[in-house]
Amino acid sequence: MKRIVVLISGTGSNMLAIQEACKQGRVAGQVVAVIANKASAKGLEKAAAQGIDTEVLSHQAFDSREAYDAELKVLIDSYQPDLVVLAGFMRILTGDLTRHFEGRMLNIHPSLLPKYKGVNTHQRALDAGDKEHGVSVHFVTEELDGGPVILQAKVPVFDGDTADDLQARVHEQEHRIYPLVVNWFCQGRLALQGGRAVLDGQVLGESGYA
Ligand code: GAR
């Protein structure tokens, strides 16, 4: 069983989707810890209710991003994870941290990358008049939301949609695709090689298996 550490800042619905998939045998791994950068992250209670170890490492207790990430690295490493999963962890990571976990850290981002890196992705898709929107799972590299994409799911944008409508539609897809990708990694089928995502020996293109 691969050891998975999940990092969250918020509700933790993706964390829970991965945990459920582990319990049901759809992911060949085990969530060994959930770490949040805020004590108020709702996902902490959900993780604790699942019997998962939880940790809070508040970024507010640190003077610099570098100091925080150095401590975060030690905390994550203390769980000896095979895989680190960012699931709504709303922090920009230092190169030191991303290099340390290179090839074994995944992120989910609520847009069809490379579109809309950063925040407010749903509103930005609406403002641009996009007819489709979606979500991407990618390997984490030093470039924010810029690592190689592994898998994307698209959703339609309907007339009259609000950002909340879109977010809900995207969330459904997130819960479907993130466990799938985590399982590929846990099964040893997915790797970061030469800066590209490789699944079953095949290099994935810009938009993965979309
Ligand atoms: C998810 O929609 C995820 O894609 C997004 O945060 C949400 C967390 O939801 N991540 C980012 O925006 C990262 N840039 P959750 O806490 O319910 O899993």
C-alpha cells in the first residue's frame, strides 16, 4: 500500500473522495495524514472522523515562505509518504519544496490548464464567455499550476451560470478524476520523466487524456 499525505486549506471534499476510494479498494494506497495550513480548514474534521492523523501547520506562525515550507517539508517527510496530494492547498510553494517532492506531488486545479492559472478560475471562465470549463490534475513543478497535465475533465458552461454553479459542476468531476490519477500513481503506472507525465510508458500530451 502506498502512503499518501494530503494537504488541504478548505472543505477537503477531494481529500474525502480519495479516502473513500482507498477504503473501497479503488486506490491502491492509504491516506496516512492530512495537513492543513489553517486550523479552520473544514476538511480536518472529516479526516479525523475517518481516523486519519491530522496536523495543522499555520503559515501565520512563520516570517517567510521559505521558513514555512522548510518546516512543512519536515512534517510531510515525517509520514514517509510515497505520494503527496495537494487538494485545495491554497499556498504558493517554494522551489525548494517542489524540487524535494518532484515526481511524487500532484495538484488539482479547477480549470482546463494552461488556461486560468491562479485563483478565481470559475469567474474568469464566465467573464471570458467560455462555453466549456473544467479541471486538471497535474504533477507539481516549480511553476505555479504549470507542471505537466495528467488528466482533465470538461464541463459545459450554460447561459445564466454563476461561479458557484460552475464550481459545483467542476467539483463533481474532480471527485471522479483525482482518485483515478492517484491510483495510477499508486499502481506504479504514472511517473514524471524528463519533465513529462508518462502513463503506462506513454508520454501524455499537453492536455493529458482529456
Ligand atoms: C478544488 O476545487 C480544487 O480544484 C481547488 O480548490 C478546491 C478545493 O476543494 N484548488 C485550487 O484552486 C488550487 N489552485 P475541496 O477542499 O473541497 O477539495
